[in-house]
Amino acid sequence: MRQSVRACFRGRGYAYAERAEDVAERYGIPRIARLASNENPRPPSPLAVQAAMDALREANRYPDERMSALTAALRRYHGEGFRFVTGAGMDGVIETVLRAVVEPGEEVVITTPTFSFYGLAATAHGARVREIRRNPDFSVDLEGFIAASRNARLAFLCTPNNPTGNSTTPDLIRAILDETETLLFLDNAYVDFSDLDYRPLMQEYDHLIIGRTMSKVFSLAGLRVGYAFVPPWFEEYYLRAATPFALNSVSAAAAIGALSDVGHVAATRDHVRLWRERFSREIPYPVSPSDANFVLVDVAPRTADEMMRILASRGVLVRSCTSFPGLGDHYIRVSIGEDWENECFLQAIRGT
Ligand SMILES: *Cc1c(COP(=O)(O)O)cnc(C)c1O
């Protein structure tokens, strides 16, 4: 029967971080510092929790298929001039965009190293994935990216990039958009931790989609809420391609509550900036400049897997980046966690 599974699912699939419970049990350490998944260690805003509890009482009804209340909250947050679509996480949005625009066999462009889900989702969709290697400093090979995009149906670019942490400036994105007519999906999952703003580009181009998530700065990773800024012409097609009711009403209500708590966002940003500074100063290995809530650390001459095991044995869970194609075997990615988690990590890596 196994042969009946498609070839693209016989490989390894999405590489999840190791579970904290498993590490805790293996090393007999009660409290694990969880720095492997770029989550916000701060619990969700009380406004999000209350809104979700209220929505739960009406969970007998299907959600509003257009997510009107959530898109209205997004317009209040970002500005009335924008159009939004929503999904079950930005991952869900990415899958729906692929479904809406890419025929099987057509090309999708990604950079490497980057977030692995673009390639996995595109392959599962039957697209051909064209990988453009980033430069040694992890900046985008603009000429290569533009040339490849011209032959493709859809291109993905992540800024700030996961797992490298560096940004591609809005001016460079503008240069790409000026040179191609191919739809560009710009992944802004970490943009809240940077000083950059890509939203004005939405007013200038109708072949740009900007993906966002409620999983990071808004602390709702477990509720799976993603959304995107879309050009007006695309909204209707997105709704046709989407799985009906993919985003549930409880999560949508929580997102609306979270968007109204500006204090939560500000506190998270301040905390991340402070620790990003300290990490780059105090980690005794080369740290790549980061605009995100994590840093990439070059642990050579050790391998990433070796370092991950050493840190795990000291109660700290980080991400070995060997699962990111094109990055080699000596980088770890470390999320900024709570104070005690970060201190614990610094202490653990100092002794390696
Ligand atoms: C976390 C992340 C996302 C968002 O994921 P969700 O599905 O919304 O949780 C998207 N892109 C990148 C690069 C990420 O790191």
C-alpha cells in the first residue's frame, strides 16, 4: 500500500523542533529552555484570551466565511487602504496562494537557505521548485532571483529571513518588482522585530502579496492565524481557492483581541531588541546580524547536531539548521525566550 503515497511524501517532510517533554525526560531536567521554534515566550494578551472564550460559546455555528470582523480589525491596525485574506497560519495562506495561481508543472522560485515550507508546499502542489542560492552573507542574489522569477508563476522571498535573520530592504524588493511581472509572495513573519516597513509597497504594485502571522509577536502560535495583504484583484480568487472555513472562529476572535493590545506588541519588541544585542555580544561564536526574534550562530568547528545535543543535555533546546537546505552542518538557530531561558542558554554555550 505504501507505493500509493506520492513520491514527494516519501522523503523527510517538514522538520519539527524536538519536543521539550522528550528532552526533559531524556536528561532528567524538569525545566527546559525552549529556544527552538521562534515562539513568543510571553503568553497571549488577556484581551485575546477573553475574546476566544467568548467566541467558544458560539462555536456551534460555522465561522463567517469572509472573516469580516478580523479583516476589519486588520484594517484598523494597519490602515483602511489595505485588503486582507486570512488562513490557518501563514502556512495555510501559502498553500491557498499556491492553489490559486500555480498549475502543476509550473515553476516556483525560492531562495536558499530559507523557510522550508515554501519548497515543501510547492512540491506537494506539483510545482517545480527553482532554488536561487543566497550570497555568502545571506543577501539575495538579485539578478539570479529576478531572472528565475521571469520564468516562474510565483516567487517567495522571506524578509527578515528565517533562519538567517537578515532583511532584504524595501528598496531591493522594489527593484525586483520593477523588473518582473511575476507574483511575489513576501513573507513578513518577523517584520515586527525589525525597523522596516514593506506595507507602502502594496500601494505601488499589483503583483505583490505580503504574508503575516499572529504566531510570533502576537503570541498565538497554537491558534494558527495567518493573513496576507493582497492586491484587490486577488481577493476573490483567493476565497475560491481556500479550504472552506479553514480559520476557525475561536482563533479569529483571539486574533481580533490580540490586535487591540498594542502594549503586548511593544513589550515583546523591547524584550527582543534587548536580548538580540546581548546575544550578539555574549555568544562566544560568530552571530549573524538579525532583524528577527532569533539569531543564527556559526558553531564551527563543532557541528550543529553535536552542539544541539550538548545544549539539550544542559536543558536548552535550540534548532540545528542542518534541515535547512543550502546552509551546511554548522549553524544553530536560537530564539529569544524568557530572561531565565536566555541566561540559561548563554551559560550553557559559554562552557562549550
Ligand atoms: C513562523 C513562520 C511563519 C508563520 O507560520 P504560521 O503558519 O503562521 O505559524 C511563516 N513564515 C516564516 C518564515 C516563519 O518563520
